[in-house]
Amino acid sequence: MAGTLYLCATPIGNLEDITLRVLRTLREVDLIAAEDTRNSLRLLNHFQIRTPMTSYHEYNKIEKAWQLADKLREGKNIALITDAGTPGISDPGEELVRICTEEGIAVTSLPGPAACITALTMSGLPTRRFAFEAFLPREKKERTLVLSQLKEETRTIVLYEAPHHLKKTLDELFAVLGDRRAAVCRELTKRFEEKTVSTLSNIINYYKDNEPRGEYVLVIHGKTQDEIKEEQQKAWDEISLEDHMALYEAKGSSRKEAMKLVAKDRGVSKRDVYQALLSGADHPGTSEDDI
């Protein structure tokens, strides 16, 4: 029988966050596939785990995934661990899981630490709906596209960022999203854990005088319904009443229904729309019967 791939979440800082189930699994499997064997060796030594280890990282993620899949088909059980946190979240483990799933090999995940969830839950921002973007793309065209999509995102946004890119990323977010409320979390679960909750403009000013250090998670408020309504109102104000009516009439609405919809869009009464149309020359057929 084929073996099982175990996705084992490891601490993102504090070693006490590892679970008893993960420790037992790491001891019992035949092989541990680690993103950075040198980093993982310190973890395994700390818990006196002697299971053989092999490297699985960004630069061998496809070729090595097939090699690991072969071992799993032979009946070996393998644990996958990342540098920190849950495998498959913004790391090459995603490819190994995909290949194993396509090949019919059992995959199970052992829950534990994840920086995105840790930051989200302590941010004070809405948690019911969120969009996890991980690291923004470095390629300019793709980055611009993703930022433009995030501008319209109504869910809370969660991003990762390295210290040497933090200031630039904050500036870009402010330019595209506006002065949103945000939480900047660094060194999560570690001794110098820090959370700053404010507006993007205030956070940018803070890092003008404070050099970024450590790994960061940014949690940003999504676009609010008030912002959406304000943008829609602005868009309607930029077109004439006649053109606004024509949009609905072109979709098959009667004049009476179109006036009702236009009035709702513009936040005015249907009679106001009627009176405005009546005073114009483009809709001579408008009458009291249309109200």
C-alpha cells in the first residue's frame, strides 16, 4: 500500500507552539522533506528527532516532488515541513501536494502555526472574510495588476513582506488603496513581537524614523460599503441624467422603471428625476404618467 504525505506545521518563532501530534509524526515517518535542512535540523535536534531528512525547496520542487511521490508509492510515509509555519502556504509544498493528489496518494495536514492567521486574529480588523495574497509579485506589470485588484477587495487583506521591501510596499499600498486602516505585525510569537495598528499614512511616517527589522505580516482593511457607495455616486455624477436614463432603457427597462432606478442610483426621489428630465429637451415624451 502507498504511504501518506503528512503536512506538519512547525513553529513560526516560539518552539512551544509545536503540537504533540506533529512531534510524534516527525518521529514515526520514514523521511522528512524540509525546505531548508540546516534550519530544520536545529528544530529536530531541539526535540531529539533522528528521522532521516531530505531537501525540498523552490528550486527542485517539481523534480523532487516526483521522487518523493515514488517513495510514497513504495509505501514510505513522508512528513513535509517548511522553514516556519504550515507547509503549502506560500511555499513549494503546494506543488508536492498537487502531484500527490493527482497521483492518488494520501495527503493529510496536521494543523498548527500560520503567520497569516496569527496576524489576522490579533489585528483587530474584520476576520470573517479575508483575502490572503502572501508576497506581492516582484515583476512590475504583475504587481500593478494585483494591486489594482486589491483596490476593489472588500475582504480584509493579508500580505507578507520582507524588511528591506517594507517601506516601498507601504508607499505603493497607500498610493493605490488610500489611507486604509491597517495592522503591521512583526516577529510573531518571538521575543520582540510587535503590532502597530493605525492608518497606512501613520505607519509610513513611523517607518521613516524606525528601520524595519524582522519578517512582517500586513493586515489591511478592505474597501468599505461607504467607500463603494461614494465611488458609485461620483461615477453617476459624472454622466448626464439623460445618459443615465439611456443606460437602463438600453437594457429594456421602461421609462418608468428607468426613472426609478436612476433615482435610486443618485439618491434622489423619482419626482426629482422626472422634473429634471421635463426641463430638458432630450426626453420630450416624458409625462406625469411615467411617474
